[in-house]
Amino acid sequence: MPDSNRKPITQLRADGSLRHLLTLEGLPSQVVRRLLERSEHYARPLTKPAARSDALAGRTIAVMFAEPSTRTRVSFELAARRLGADVVNIEVQLSSRLKGESVLDTVATLESMHVDAFVLRDADPSVPELVASHVADHVSVLSGGAGSHAHPTQGLLDALTVRQRKGNIEGLRIAIVGDIRHSRVARSSWHAFAALGAKEIRIVAPQGLMPESGEFAGCTRLTSLESGIADCDVVMMLRIQKERMTAASIPDEATYFAEWGLTTQRLRAAKPDALVMHPQPMNRGVEIASEVADGPQSVIRDQVRNGVAVRMAVLEATLAGGRP
Amino acid sequence: MPDSNRKPITQLRADGSLRHLLTLEGLPSQVVRRLLERSEHYARPLTKPAARSDALAGRTIAVMFAEPSTRTRVSFELAARRLGADVVNIEVQLSSRLKGESVLDTVATLESMHVDAFVLRDADPSVPELVASHVADHVSVLSGGAGSHAHPTQGLLDALTVRQRKGNIEGLRIAIVGDIRHSRVARSSWHAFAALGAKEIRIVAPQGLMPESGEFAGCTRLTSLESGIADCDVVMMLRIQKERMTAASIPDEATYFAEWGLTTQRLRAAKPDALVMHPQPMNRGVEIASEVADGPQSVIRDQVRNGVAVRMAVLEATLAGGRP
Amino acid sequence: MPDSNRKPITQLRADGSLRHLLTLEGLPSQVVRRLLERSEHYARPLTKPAARSDALAGRTIAVMFAEPSTRTRVSFELAARRLGADVVNIEVQLSSRLKGESVLDTVATLESMHVDAFVLRDADPSVPELVASHVADHVSVLSGGAGSHAHPTQGLLDALTVRQRKGNIEGLRIAIVGDIRHSRVARSSWHAFAALGAKEIRIVAPQGLMPESGEFAGCTRLTSLESGIADCDVVMMLRIQKERMTAASIPDEATYFAEWGLTTQRLRAAKPDALVMHPQPMNRGVEIASEVADGPQSVIRDQVRNGVAVRMAVLEATLAGGRP
């Protein structure tokens, strides 16, 4: 499709309801709060059956991931199915791109098959917004992770997890630790925590993995793990990729763990009841010790569990207003 | 299975109902008309929810594609699910062929799991018919595209799309343009339009991409785009593949577009209200200009939308009579 | 997860109900009988619609196969869906392993998404048991085939197939023929037939494909096809893989067929009403002649049909007791 068809994106409809979810940046805090409340409605302990509804019966959701992901893809898929929707999984690189078809043509094709919402993941951060700018008025676009730019449902599930344990985000001191520079999780979690009134958000990273100076406005920057997490209520560790260590002048995984790995010993710098979080997949023994990942302060499995509830809430919110 | 088990194929049951859909060739025109009427029943504008029924509740459909295809595979899958059927997707080359198992053994296996219908796509044009000649009496086989031989649901959706816009196929002059020689779409659309009484069907192609002289009986052959589409009611452009250009002595895509690409300018040779069609995926800027593909005469997205409705009608027709 | 979390595995719950199905070895014969009776409840002739129930409505089953398999994967998937469950398919090697994530982390993640049961296939025979030792109390693990160790649902479907034709396993003489050494099918079928009171179970193989001497206690060992199947009620042929022929000093497929292929002529050594079985996929013309595979004594397609019924029974039995 020619770019002349491209419309400016607003995530909200004229009536204030959520149409797309591409980023948490700039989303009114009452919208974020409403999503979290609805997510809470769908959250269940693991000993109880999963929540179900027929809110999206008759709707069709296309999940198009151009990057491999078990967790996020299955989480969206289960969320959609537990709301009664049909789901089609499109492995973008294996199907249409084989024939050189553009993402926009594929999306237009699926839209013509009465697909009501697209969940998109791509290494190119502009893809979800590009698609959102071309779809028909009754169609919604959700980001399932866009480059290093945004991963809004991850930000929401992080906020939900903290809220469940701490009652409130307001007044909390939160450290996000690791490869901030390349992390969509860091960006979206920052937006969620900021919208909900966190007292202090720290980004803690080796100098080479810090974001550009204009980014993460209002966050405190710290370049050592111990000082970074000192007195924090929440310690969120990020996945580090080997190829990124070089940029931070760190020669190998053992050295990274020695300087940046979260151990029981180091965790003592944070508050005694600090929560430990990780978006997964984890490199055990690299950014986090197994004893911490599986320890009493870890809420990592709560994050996964909340992921389905958050995606149910987001799918419901965006699709409920979509059709006459 | 030994070939002694092979039975002669007729697509119709003794009572005149449709059992298999392998080709539109030779299908009585009242069967084609009945399928189009039922497709119309399932077609919905995109602003309305997709049509649904429980006509195939309790049935199981296996979709086995040995060639990559987002559009056709998803279209069949959504059609089956919107009729209440269970669908299993079998990626033929990734699963059984890895172990050297024959297609017939795979089909026999799935049949034994109470699969009621097989939707098959293969580069080998004989596969759907081969399978149809071996399955049990209550099982149906649908072609999802067989080599360059047949793509019957595509022919039906093309006919449905023209009928919706023009009221009738009778009396229309239709041009099919491009790589006719290797195109299953051209063959099946020709059969559909011919069965429904088109006044003239033209095949328009460079000499090297024309079919053998015995084929496309009754069609007019033309070897230039302008004369080919002159005064036509319908212009159906086909996808051209780079490796086929050589056969037509065309050195590259730019040269193809210069001689054979449908532009706004060239489209003026057709009737002012001529429909522009394309089976997709499109090579924009090769066989068709983006301005035409997305322009006011294009019904390309209607074709996709009608694809689901046609496949619902075909699945319903073939399976409704299958079991006692 | 650290190994300190690993719990000893028992397949039965305290109340005697089945929680996991990892192996038939040691399973009380009344549990095996109960599963076969319930399987019989779900078995249907192919001319009748497949059995359905909503026994598992609201439950989620993850099917994680690290080896390619159309038959077993689809059989479990259809079994789960025909009981009303949601199914997620995880291609282990294509998703999480790409990021180097451990199987246990993937399982923990899915468990946190309210997955109620895992169906696992892996070349590593310890994987299902490893997973079973880590999941929460309400979660079940089913083996879909573990290395050369166990394939319990295959053993059950073999027993069900024989019981349907012979009325009873007691008093029967059964020959399992071929690559016993590397066969999980041979092991699980042996356990099923032994639990149900077969009079004699023979393992028939070239010396190089015989299991270690301590294994298959109580079975008769024979090293020629003719003497091996003489007077048998059941002849179960196993798939032979080319790379294993070398171990048996057999140079090629033709030589294997000459010595070990089941032909009509050779089958006469067994009882006149002997059943011919094969777990599939078959190498026609290697371990079995097509005339025998498709002949009147073959129950190979019954085995596949029974596979879905057995998996319905096993899923229902394990999941019915799982949640309060």
C-alpha cells in the first residue's frame, strides 16, 4: 500500500476507549489503571482453573511473530482463546516473506478474511505502528514486542505483579538492571511504573549498555549493581546477550556474572522484602543466580501468570469497542 | 497403498451432490451456480462480523500444504473453524516426509483418526486426485492448488467476485493476463467463467508464456497487453515469477513492467468500469502498478474476502452428505 | 530449576488414580484394564462420527515434541480437542531452544499459564520423568515417546487392538519382530501384553538388534523370522532404520527384506488368524510387504484409530483428578 494511505496513529478512540496498544508511552494513567484492574479480574492462582469468558466469541485474532518466542506467543494465544476468539498463527518469515510479500499486503489479506486484531512482533520497531496506520477502523493492532522500542503488555504485567505484592506502585523505588540500551522491556516497564507514580526509577547498567542521554527522562542512572539496587523495593533484572557484552567491554559470561549477576549475597543491598523480577528467558548464572531466580523473593513465575491475564484484558479492551 | 486400490474419480456422488472438489473442469454449471449461491450466503462486508454456523460441528478437517501459503491455508482454516469443525494443520514436508513416509500412508493414518476431509496443496498436480482415489467413501478431498493444473476454489472466488459487481458473468468479456502457461489460477478461473457463460475469455501473454495450442479451447489468444484488454469487463492479472521471465525472453522485472505491467494509463484500454483482479501475492511494480492494485477499479481485496465464503460453501457442500 | 526441587516420581496419586503416564512398567494391571475399558468407550468405527465429550472443557494441554511426528502429535491433539480442551503445540527445537532456554524453564513458564498437562516427546529418554519431577501437584505429564525407553500410549493401543479382535490377551502367543534393541514401542507393548496375561511374548530379531540380556525378562528370544512367528496369534513388526542395519551386519534394505521382511508366504508360519501389527511409519518392502500391510490379517489402521481413543482415555484419567 502506498504511504499516502497512512493515517496518524492515536491509540485511543474518540470516546476514550483503547483501540491499539503499541506503546505505554503517553498512555493516560487512568487507561493503564483500568487495564490493570481488568487484568486482576482475569488473574487466578495456579491451583484454580484459568479464567474464561466468551467476550470475544466470533472474533478472529492473527498472531504474527517474526521473531521466535514461546512465551509471548503462547500467552497471547491462550489469552485470545480463553476469551472465546479464534486464533491464527502466522510465522511471518516462514510463509509470506518466502514469496517476497510485504507485511502490509499480508495484513490487508488477513483483514479481508475478517481478522479483527493483529498481534505483531518484529525486530523492526516501526512495524506495529506501520500496520496500525493502514488497517480499517474496526481493526486493532497490538504490539507483542517491537525491536528495542516497546513491549507494552510486558510493562503492564510487570506493574500488575508489583501491585499485587506491594499494594501500590506509588512510593516505590524500582531498579531496572542490565542491558537497558537495547531493552524494549526496560522502556515499557519504565513507562508503566512512571504512569503509576513510582517514587524513583533507576536504570542500572555498565556504561556501554546505558541508553542515550536524552532517553529515560527522570530516571536515576547508576553504573554498579550494589549501589543501583540499594534500598530498592523492586529489582528487575534484564536478559543479557553475549554479543552485547563486547559493547560493554565485558569479555565473557563469567566476568558479567562476577560484576553484574544477582546473587543472594548482593540482593541484601536491596530492601529485605524487595521483589526480584525477570522478563525471561533467563540466563541462569549470567545475569541472575539460580538460587535467586527460584528463591523466596522471586516473582518471576507470577509475571508469566499475569501475562495471560494482562493480554486478556488488553484484547478485551481493544476489541470490545471495535464493531457496531 | 497398492494402485489396485485406486478407484476412478468422480467428483459427484450418485445423488448429484458434490463429494470432492479437485477441478472445476467438467463440473455441471448448476453445481457451480449452487456453490456460488451458498458462498453468497456466507459473504459479509468487512464492517460486519464474519458469518458462522455449526454445520460442521464434530467434523475434522486436515489441511496439508506442501507449498508455503499464508492466504489459501488460513482461508481454508478459518472457513472450517467458522463452520464449527476442528482443523489440523500438517506441514507435509516438515513432518512425515522427513521419515520418508508416503503421502498415501499419511492420509490413511489421518483418515483412521476420523479426519472427514483433506485439503491438499502440492507442486505435483496429481496428488489431490491420487488421494481422492484411495480414501473411504465418507471422506472428501479438496484441492488447495495442484501444480499448474487446478485451483478450483480460486476459480469460484473469482467468479463470485465478478458476479457481485457485474450481476452476471453472461455476456462479459474477460482477459486473463500474464503467465498463463504455468498458472493453475488461469485454468480454474477459465473453467468457472466458461461454465457461467462468459461471452469471451481471452488469454493474454508473451508467446513464451502461452499454453500449448491444444489447451484453453475456445479462448482468444492475444500477445500484447493493450490489444488483450481492449473493451474488456474484467482484467485479471497473474503473478509472474522471475525464473519464468527468461522463458519469455524478458531479461528483468523492469522490462516486464514496461511491456506487461498494468498501469492506470494502460487500463484505459479496457472498459471504463472494468474490474481489476489479482490472485495474489502481487509483485507490485512488476505485473501491476500499486496505483492500480489499490485503485478504484481493483476488487483484489474482495477476492480474498470471498475466498473464505467460497471455502465455507465448498466444505459444507462436500461434508454435508458425507456421513449417515 | 535446581535438582533439589526434584521429587520422586510415582505415576499414581494417593487415591490410586493415574496422575502421570510415563511408562507402563510397573503399572498395576487393573489400571491398565481400566484405561482400556475407557478407551473402548471412546472408540468408534470410521463410518461413525468421532466420539466427543466436554470432560476437559476449560483445561489446557501443551504438546511439546522435540522429534518430528505427524501421527502421535496429531493423535494427542485430536484426543485433547475432542474432550473439549485447548491445545498448544510447542515445537521445542524451533522455539525456546533457539534462545538456549532449558526444557524445565519452558515447562515452568507454560505451567504458569495454567497449562494442566504436558505431552512430551524427546530423544532423551529421561525428559518426561525429569519434567514430571518438577511440575506442581495439579499438573500431569504424559510421555509421547521417550528415546528407546517407553511409549506407553502405543503399548495401550496395541493391547486394545488385540483385545478387540481376540477378546482377550490372556492365553495369546505374541511375537514382536525387528529392531527390539532400540524400540520404545517393543518395550511398552511388552509391558502392556505382560500386564494383561499373554501366554508367551517372543522377541524376534537379528542378534545385533537384540536387547541386553538383562532386559525383556520372561520373553522368549528367537533369531529367525520363521521360527519366531511360528504358531503366534499376533505378529508385531517394527520399523527398521537403515543406520541400524549395519549394527546387525545387514548390508542393505533388500537383504533385510530377504531375511526379515514379512511376506504373505512367511506369514503362513503364524496361526491362520494371526493379527499383523505395525506402529508406523512403515518401510514397505523392507520390514513388511505391502500385500501384508494392506492384507486381510492387518490391523494396522485399527491401531491408529485406537490411538485417539486411548489418548482420550489417558488424558481424561490423568486430568480428571487434577484440580479441586
